[in-house]
Amino acid sequence: MGPGLLETRRVERVASTAVSVASPTGAPAAALDEVTAWFRRVDRTFSVHRSDSQVSRVPAGELAPERPTPWWVLDWCACLFRDGRSFR
């Protein structure tokens, strides 16, 4: 947020780190919930430190490597890059 702008900030523990999310004051709380849920979904899918993640289940033999793993994060990042958007 720019100088002088009011904001609502939330800090959550996700993927063994602190994630800080800021939104303009008055933005719906559901928006912060949605962003936090997205970070948690990424962690559940791609964490090499969680035995229950999609990424960890492949080497454990619990998920076939040819089975489509939800690589939606990479697709979404490509869209952000292509459209010139960012989280900043």
C-alpha cells in the first residue's frame, strides 16, 4: 500500500513461514480469507515438507507421476506474468 493509505493487514502461518496480506481498509474480510486459503492450497499441493502434499505423494508411490497433478499454480502465474499483474 502506498504512504498514507489505510489498510487492513493479516499475518498467517503458512508453509512454516509468516505470510502477511494487506488490503485497503473497508475491503471485505472474505478477500483476505481467499488469499490465505490460496497460500494454504499451494502448500498442500507443492510442499516437499508435507507427507500429504501432491508433490510428496508421487515419490512415496501414492500418486502416479502420469496422473495430472494440479499444476494450476504455474498456469495462474503465467497468466499474471502475461497480463502484467503482480501481488505487489
